[in-house]
Amino acid sequence: MTFYEITRGILSPILKILYRIEVRGVEKVPLDEPLIFASNHKSLLDPVFIGIYMPRKVSYMAKKELFSNKIFGYILKKLGVFPVDRSKTDVSTIKIALKILRSNGTLGIFPEGTRSKQKELGKAKAGTAMLAIKGKSKIVPVSIISNYKLFNKTIININDPLSLEEYYENKLSSSDYERLSQKVLDIIADDINKF
């Protein structure tokens, strides 16, 4: 049993009680192909919720500053988290993400690129679509509906996988990637607005 599986086994029942978590649509998740879970990001709990309640191991990129504490950095790495330098285009991080996808792995991504402070979702960055296209993976939009208060209901709603296969051979600009990533974020926003 891996550190990831042990952590998931311990935290899953605890968080289910504390945040009254209900996961919908798990049956929609492909289990044997490269995949990106794309979700809204309002709280530090979001990657924890996705990592624990999705039926696959999910790797995340996180700002490099989180790795400055050696113990915390070690734990993050054991959980499949890898650092990104957000002050520049970090080519090494993109290579790590693509390596994960090309080995049938799973990434968790926040299309906005950071936590959203306001009620409305922000604009999508290019990364979600770019990684999906270059990594030849489907995107599963996941909506987290929560006020993140203890003992209040949290819904994690998994939407149908989205394929960008029609763009695999196209030469796309950064604005093309942003537009395609925004489509994913719009699915998430529409889903949140239903609740």
C-alpha cells in the first residue's frame, strides 16, 4: 500500500463526516487512460478533496514556496505533488506534467491557475487545454460546491469527460489554448450555478 493510498484511507472517512461530502458521477471517470481533472479552486481543501475522492491517484503541481519546508515538501512529493515556479514559464514542470499524462497518469488542474477569491470564477489560463492536447488526454470537469464550513454539505460533481482530440494535430496559439480552457471552466461554472 502506498503513502497516497494510506493517506486517502485515513482522510476519506474523516473529511466525509466533517464536510458531509457527497461525490456524484464517479462512474464517468475513465480508469485506464491519461486524464486531467479540472476543477474550481476556492479553498486549500480543493486539491485534497479531488485527491481523496477521485477513483484514481491524482498528481498536482503546487507553487514552489510550499516545498521550502523540508518535511512538508517531502510529504507533498510522496503524495504526487510537484513544484512549479509561477513567476515564469516553467518548462521543467510542463515536462513533468506531460510525462505523467504519457504514462497513463492523472493530473489535477485548476483552470484559473490559482485560488479564486471572489464568488465568480475568473478567466481560464492556457495550461489546462495545452496539457490535455499535448498529453493527448481527456479533461474531466469537476465542480466543488461548498462553503467549506464544518458540518455543511459539500458536493463534488463529476461531469462527462471532454475530448480535445480534434486539436491534437493543430498548431494552436496561447489564446486558442485559453479559449479551450475557458470552455472547461464554463462547464464548471454552469454546474455550480445549478446548485
